Amino acid sequence: MSKAPTDVSLPRTTRGKRPVFFDDPSIDQMMTFLIELTTEVAVLRERLDTVERLLDAGIPVTREAIEAYQPQPTVDAERNAWRDAYLKRVFRMHPTAAVPASDPAHGSST
């Protein structure tokens, strides 16, 4: 007999070293924090959307109703579009200000 998904036990620790992407470990920590926070905001936004849709449908809002909610394909498409736009906003590349080589505050190449 197979276990239900809620009965699965996952290890609490990872094996091996954490991946390193930047020369400065604090940048890796900040990126991890940013990704985790971004994920939490996206999850909260989706749950709030579920609550709003339950209210619009006149369904009492309970934990069970939120967990049991199955969005229609159009709702999934709306949520996916929001998530894509959100991730693009959060992770867009910000242009760096060009610093003239002769700027004494930032070193000089001359």
C-alpha cells in the first residue's frame, strides 16, 4: 500500500556544500533571502486570490474551502500571467550607473 503524500518524510538537512554563485558569500545569502521572500509573497498572493474568489462565489471562507479550491483553467492562466510579470519585476536587471574612469571617488585609471 502506498503512502499518502502527507505521510512522506523528507530529510531536514541537505548533503554536501551549498552552491556558490558569487565571489562574496553575503551576496549568495541575500539572493537566497530574496528568492525565499519572493516565493512567500507569490504564495500569499495566490491564497488571497482564492479567498477573494470564494467570497465572490458566496462560499464561506474556511481553511478547508481554501485548501479544496480548484481554480478553473482561466484562473490558472490569470495567476500564471501575474506570476510571470511579478518575477520579471522582482528579478529585472537594473542598469548600473556608468562611472567615469577619471572619477576620484571611484578610483582613477590614469
